[in-house]
Amino acid sequence: MRKIYEEELANLHVHFSEMGMMVNEAIYKSVKAFTNHDKELAQQVIENDVVINARETELEKKCFELIALQQPVTSDLRKIVTVMKASADLERMGDHAVSVAKSTIRVKGTKRVPQVEADIAQLSEKVKVMVEGVLEAYIKEDANQAKELATAINDIDNEFYAIYQQCIDEMKVDSELVLGATDYMLVARYLKRIGDYVTNICEWIVYLKTGKVVELNTSKK
């Protein structure tokens, strides 16, 4: 029985990591679709979101089953709680990728600003690296790496505010950019929110390793 239980725990973590990779791919594709004006790729992201949602539901159900049937204690319970909470954050990150994809479809054909799009692509690349980093920290159960990542999220915030201000400046100069620039601001905000969820997962990694619920990056909050 113990061996079966340990296998179920291991599978739980494998499925969480797979979900993380799916979300990271969705984020990358959604921004690529936005900057390349690729409506078909955007639609692909929207349609694939159902798979991410199903994985989150599956993980949550399995976590509840393990808690109810196995009554885990201490470190095992922390592992299950971490998967349950962090998978919910991943699902929300996937929702933001869908929002970026929907922006692609909504603004296709409106006047665009190449420099802002380049900045958004750069921001998305940093977010992608953050998501990859938090998944690596989770696999390694590396609380120190998680804390460092949470601090680095400040860079994401700074770039978001720079894009936001740039969009306002562009709209003041050219009223035809209002629709496009508004979506630029929305997309940048979606990416910022994904960074916020990375911070949340970092906090759960610290909990997984130490058993302490901490609030990281409090200066930002």
C-alpha cells in the first residue's frame, strides 16, 4: 500500500510539471500570436485552454482523494497542498494567456506600433523565463531559488509600467492608436499578472520546503 501511495504522489508531481509546461507554451504562443498578428495561432491557444483546465480539475480531485483516503501527515501533506494550490495559480496563468490570444483576434487590422510590440515580446520572454524558473524550483524543492525569483518579478513590473506609459504617450500623439494601444496595455497587464502568479507559486514552494506560509516580495505588494 505504501508503495502505491508513493507512486501516486510521484504521479501527482509529474502531472503538475506537465501542466506547467502546457501553461508556459500557451503564454509563449499567445504573445507570439499577438505580435505576429496571427489569428490562427491565437485561436489554437483559446481552444487548447480546455486541456489546461481539465488538468487542473484532475489534479485537484486527486489531491482531495489522497487527503481523504491516505490521511497524509507533515511533509506528504505539504506536497499535496502545494500541488493543489499551485495548480490553481497555473490555471489562472493559462486564463491570462487566453486573454492575450483574444486580444489578438479583437484588434487584428487596427493601427499598430512596432516598438511597443517589440517591448511586449521582450516582456513575454522574461515572463517565460520566470515560469520556467519556478517550475524548476518546484521540481528541485529549492526554496532559495523561489525567493530569488519572487524578487526578480520586480523587473516584470517595471517593464509593464514602461509599456503602459509609452502607450499613453502614443495615444496622445495619434488618436488612431487608441484601440491598438489599449490592447497593448491589456496584454502587458496580463503578463504582469502572470508574474504575480509566479510569485504565488514561489510562496508555495517555500511552504513545501519549510512548512511556513510566507509572503514574498512584500515591498511590491
